[in-house]
Amino acid sequence: MRTAEVVICGAGIAGISAAYHLTVRHGLRDVVLVDDQPPLSVTSDKSTECYRNWWPGPGDTMIRFMNRSIDLLEELAAESGNLFVMNRRGYAYLTADPVQAAALERGAREVSALGAGELRIHRGGPDDPPFPAERAEELAPDLTGADLVLDRERILRRFPFLTPDTLALLHVRRCGWLSAQQLGMYLLEKAREHGLRFVKGRIEEVTVRDGRIEGVRLAPGSGEDAIATRRFVNAAGPLSPAVGRMSGVELPLFNELHGKVMFEDYLGLIPRDLPLMIWTDPVALAWSDEEREQLAQEPQLRWLLGTLPAGVHFRPEGGRDSRWHLLLWTYHLEPMEPVFPPKFDPFYPEVVVRGLARMVPALAEYLGPRMRRPYVDGGYYCKTKENRLLIGPTPVAGNYLLCGMSGYGIMASQAAAELLAAYIAGAALPDYAPEFALSRYQDPAYLAKMEAMTSGQL
């Protein structure tokens, strides 16, 4: 039987990042990564691949955690020659509702005060602060905070394709996106250079004796039959609850299905030099009278005539010469068991385009025969009730968690893996560690704070 210092279950961005931090940063030489699928192929490449340090309270835990993770991403970008194309295009939150505009300002003041950076408010007057450069080649690498624009003329001058009734723009600056695939492969190769071993196989059993981990048994046909180890990491993404039960640990996790549409703007209606564009108002889709009558006669589709949740968003995908955009909108949030490959509504792309047409009216030109067949992909957000990660030990000795990373696994991956590796290597823990541990649910102070938490999810 082979042995390992650590066995990691799951070769998504969480498991690969854990392997990197254990081998490269802490010098462990006998780490095994196990997955029955190719690395980064199940969930890690299914998101918007974005990052941000802009998180609501209560408390500054998520902001400090994400600032640390972004710091580590920037270190990796500098070290690799920005192999994974990390940018600082930002997030742009937009609204046409005066009530929501006031809420954007209140929320921005709160998040700024928690440590996300200076809030610069632009009301269209002579005393407005300077507005940062917008072109990618001119963006300051240390630009943080946010610019709240309450001047419609300035908003439409910067983004003339927006609906004319846009009232407010919150442009958050320490945000952007990257290539999750290239980031993950860079980390994987570095970890392999430091002794990581990848085993293609499915873990069927986690062996526990006298309350501690003793090893794992793999399914027939895997690269190995069994591996003896005293330390096991559950980084199985949407399968984390099932993997947790293998060691007798029930995890407070559930899965939501989130899709994304790869959309070709072949008419050139949307510019390329954009941040992630997010419409923060609920949306009632525009239908013709004939369409409304048809939908009303279909009980399973009648909900499309109502008001759908806020949060439809998009961003450019590819370089300057690309015509592709990622479009995303999650309007069904029912917990579900993961199924692979995931299944999406056949009308999902059209619904997303219709929703985005509220923010970008020109997109309505694509409704009907002009819209080429888009590519739909997606994956599961595995999350806790309050949408915070699970990182650290469990009541079973040697059993560790790196899961519940919801829709922010890419951006959180480095701080999360750093924290997990610190537990395993016996290094000093950051002071935010208890707020991500499974044991937090036995802390009355945390449970009281949890009642006031919002998910922070788009």
C-alpha cells in the first residue's frame, strides 16, 4: 500500500491550491491529489472567474480575507509574468431606481469603512474628486476603493450603451477577472515540481479508526487501490457533503446550480473595455402581447411574466479582438443534488439576453432569429447558509475541510489554501481563522452575528 503525508480529494482550484501551498510554500514532499476527472474540469472553470475585495459586513472578516487572497494572486501574477491574465477592470453596479441608488451609497459607505478602500462620490459638481482613468493601459495597479457616480450624464458618457434611465453607478476598483484554467495549471505544475503526485481515481472510502484518519480506498480501476495517510483534505467542491459523510462528518452545505452563457456580439453592440457590468434592480422581462398570451397558457413558464431577481450581469471574454461576452443570471436558487453534466433550461440564454436588455437596450436586436446559438455552461455553488467557507479541522483527527467556496472559489482560493496549509503544517494562523472553521457553529457569538449576515453573492 502506498503512503502519503497528505491526501487531497478534489483537483479543482481548491485542491490544487492546497497542494501548491503545502508543497511549494511549506515544503511537504509526499502530497497526493486524487480526482476521477481531469484537473479543473468540474466546477472551477464554470464561473465568471472574477475576484473582488468588496464584501458586506457585519465585521471586516471577508474583506481582510479577500484582500489577502488578492495579494497572493498578485504575487503569482508577478511571478508568472501574468500567465493567467489577471486584470483590474473592476465591478460596475448599476441601477435605475432611486431607492436602490440610496442603498448603493449606504452599502458603499459601510464596505469602505470596513477596509475595502476609499469611497469617492461624484455628484456632477465642481467639488467632485478626480475620476480615475478608465482605459486598461492607464489603470493604476494600486487603485482601490470605489467610485460612486450619481451624475447620469457622466455615467452615460462613460457607458453610452446603457439604458438612459440609469441613475447610479458604483465602480468598485480592486476587482477584475482572470483565467482560472491557466492559474490552476500554473499552480499544479509548480506543485508537481515539488513532489505532488496526481492519482486519477475515485475515493470510495475514507478509513477512520479510533476517531482519526488512517487512509483512503479507491474504486477499482483507479491508479491505486488504497493510500495510507494520517491527513485527509476534503476539497471536493459540490461533492463535499458526500465526501464528508465518508468520514462520518455531516457538513452544513447545499448546492445551487448557476449557469453562464458564452455570447457572440457579432454586431459589435458592446465595447470591450468594460468592467463586470451588474444590474442591481429586479427585472420584468419585455414580451410582446402574443408572447405574453402564449406564456400565460403554460403553467410551467408563467413565472417568466413576473419580476425576476436582481443581479443579471456580463463581462467581456477574450482579448481586444474577441466578440465574446460572458452573460450570467441566476433566477432559480433552489438547493439541489449535483448531477453531471448539469442541465439548464433550454430557454436560459434567451432569458438572460432579455434580462440584460433592460440594462443594455441594444441587446434586444439579438432576440429572435438574429441571435446565434450560444454556448451554455455552468456548475454548482456549494455553500453554507451564511455563504462562508469551511476551512480547517473536523472532530475526526487528521480530517480537514477546504470546501463551501460557493461562487467565489477562484478569488478565495489562495487565502483559503494558505489557511488550510497553515493548519496542516502547524504554522501560525491568521486571526480570521475561527470564522471559517466548522467549530464556529458552536460559538454563540458567531451564531448571533450570522443572523445579520448577507450572502455577498451576486
